[in-house]
Amino acid sequence: MKRFFLLGLALLVAACVEDYKSPWPDALQLLSVNAVYPDGYAHAVHEGVVIRIEEVSSGAAYLAKTDRRGLAEIPVPPGIYRITCSDRTGKDLFNGAADKVVVTERRIVDLRLSHSTAGGLVVKEIYCGGCSKAPQEGTYQSDQYFIIHNNDFETVFLDSLCFGTLSPYNSTSVNNWTDRDPVTGETVFPDFAPVVTVVWQLPGNGKDFPLAPGEDAVVALRGAIDHTLQYPLSVNLNRPDVFVCYNPTYFPNPTYHPAPGDLVKPERYAQVVIKTGQSNANTFSISSPTVVLFRTPVPAGEYVLQPDVVRVTPGNSADRVVVVPYEWIVDAVEVFDGRSSSNGKRVAPAADAGFVIQSDIYKGHTLRRKVDEKASAENGYEVLMDTNNSSNDFYESEIQSLHP
């Protein structure tokens, strides 16, 4: 379990770096984090914004609060840290993240915040880790799904919504799409999200699939069948309201893609916009995917045919991706593998400044977005947390929401 330390006010906000005298000079170093808001949003700077500082190897986490200048100062032990910040003013979201920040002495970090707007559609749940076959022996992973939720006060149409997962597949893999700033050492992301293996698109011609405020849509990533008939710890995805990633031409593996159940409507089969990988099954990390929802301003089938949209991953000629500009992303959720201390972010802070940790696989665990109880009561429908920071918005549940 992660450890959290909320230090007293004297430690959280020191008077200034020059005046600070550590009572533990050999154990702690002063870390100053300056939350830098985007141009044009200086009015959004206010006191009391929480800065989360997490030591990468141990998981020890420290929470500091900014002063009215946007500065937070806190003594921390020497180490390598991940720093995140989320702030919200109305529908304006501000998120920043700095990964692998080395602290060996007094350090000042300018944490640049990106602006985004709270959207209508969000990812409500990701079930990717599989479950036990109990009472039989073995493990099972052909039952993956995620849920889309309408967080807005207006009906949203799901028609032509695209989705996919980012390169690299796993959070513990080397990410050849990012660079390291030679001065600050911070991770530098490209100005696009690299969607790997396949781009899926929900069907519809514009207004065929409405989603009312507070409603959900289930997307079966593999088998849209009742998995509980054989494996009681799994889920039933043979549902009339489910969308399914089923295309035996591109993904003919029947273990992962059996023919959908009798309650699944053929008009709810997701469409393959483009397949760039070689797998005979929809490749989706069991331990740590990054899920993105996005819309293209031109038909997706036309977009992927444009020059330089499909690219080869640097250093991996077998790995091709589709370039998706960040401004097209509706929602993104980053998952880290809780069994490792070598996780790295794959999506820029503007889309998801944090991450949700999946502690283990084959346990039937799922990753769920928190409910905003106050907003739900005020609006009269279920409103979910949406700060564009999965560290704040998500939690790990020991059982799938669709489990009977």
C-alpha cells in the first residue's frame, strides 16, 4: 500500500528557498514546485492547489499546497520523483506532470500546466486484467471491456467515435516516442498520441446511437458472450446494449473473438478503420493500457490515408502507429502496472496528467472512475470525477461492475 505524508504548514510552504534551513541536512532536500499556468490564464492561479510528489521506486507520496503565487515548497529525501498537479476552475482544467525528477540537492521545478476543457464523454471503467478460471485451474483474459459514460447535461451521440490504445502497449516498456529535456531532465512528449495496432470506430451515421446524460455504453474488446457460463468470476457481455470489437477478417482468433452472443446486435459491431499490427486478436495490454477516445474532423477512413499519418515507431520497424493530434482526444486514461517501479507515461499531461495503478492481473480487478456525489445530487444524474488526472479520478476495485 502506498504511503502518504501530509506535512505541517511550516513544512508545506517555506518562506523562501534562500531562508530555508533544513533541520535534517543529510536526509532532506528542499523541493520547490512552481505551477506555471498557460498564457492567458494568469487569472486562474490561486492558493491551495495540491501538488503530488511521488518517489518512483518506493511509492512514498508527499502532498504540498501552493501559495497565492502558485509555488509549493517541501523537504523530501533524495530520490527520483514524479510530480503532478491538477486544478479546475469551472470547466477549465489545468494539469501538469514531470516524470523522473532527480532530487539530490535543493531543486526548483517549473511545472508547466496544460489547459483543457471538461468534456462530455469519459471512460468510466477499464477491465483489462482478466480473472481466475476458478473453480477450474488457470487464468482467463478473453473478457476485456471498457465503459463510456456521458458526463454532460446534454445527449451525446456515439456515432463515429474512435478509440484505441497507445504505443508502447505496456507502461513498463521503453517509450521511443518521448524525449528527455537536456536541461531539466523532464519527459518531452510529441504533439500527437501514437495509437498502435488498430483504430476502432463505433458505427452510426450521425444520430443512431444517442447517450443521454448519466448513461453508459459498454464496449467489449474481445468476446461479447456470457463468460460466466464457463468462468463464474468473469462477466456477461452478451448484452443488447454492448458494442463489440468483432471483425473475423482482421482478427480471426476465436479464442479471443468468438462469435458474439444472441443478444448482441450486428449494428453495434465496431468497425476497423485501419489495422497496423500483425496480431490475429485485438491487442490490448492486460497489465497497463493507455485508452484514448477521439474524434476526427474528417472521416476517419480518409484521415488514415493521408501522408505521414501512419508512422513507424523509432527503433522498432515492426511497430506502426496512427498519429492522433491531442486536440482530437475526447478522453484518455493511463494505466500503470502496480507490480513494477519502472512505469513511464505514454500520454501527455494535457490528456491525462496522472495514472491509475492496477495492482495485479488475473484477479478480476477493474479500474473505475469516482463518482462526484455533489455534482450528481445537483444535476439529478450520475456525474463522474473529471480532472484529466487519473490519479485523482480513478480507483482500483476488486470486482468488475458487470460481475453478476
